[in-house]
Amino acid sequence: IYLIKQNTFHCLTNLTFINLQANPFYFLYNETFSNLTKLQALDLSHTKITSLFLATTDVHELYLSHTEIFDVRSIELYLPNLTLIDISNTHVILKSRQDLDV
């Protein structure tokens, strides 16, 4: 998958897990996952994304390992239920959960 359009998942409101790992896309629209109110886990590991905006409140697990994200300021998350975030093998360094502003 090289491109994920803005409304790709719009009608799939019952999705609870999306695995997009190991795809060469580098950009996601801010609204890509906005309609997925039941989404609990999202795997974007081994992709080329450099930033992420995510405001789906039910997400508990977010996998971003081996991405091209270098700066924590390029990750905008509004995830009050987040319990796991994998940023291994990225260049992001977190000192505390507040660094993500989740």
C-alpha cells in the first residue's frame, strides 16, 4: 500500500484492529481514522510515516516501531485510553508520558 486515502476506513466503523505494518506509505491524513470509534489497536510499524495525528478515543495500543518518526512533536495524540505505545527502533526519546500529551 503506497497511499491511504482520507476516507478509506470511513464506512468501517466497527473495526477494532488495523494492521498496516510494513507498507511503504509515508503520509496519513488527519482524518484517516477519525470515524473509527471502536478502534482499539493500530499497527503502523515498519512504515515510512514521519508524523501522526490520531484522535480516536478508544485506542489502547499503538505500534510505531521502525517508523521514520524522529521528533515527538510530530506525534499528535488525543488518546485517553492509551495503555501501550511502541516506539522502539525510532529516534524518538520520551522522558515521560506527558511528552506525548495524550
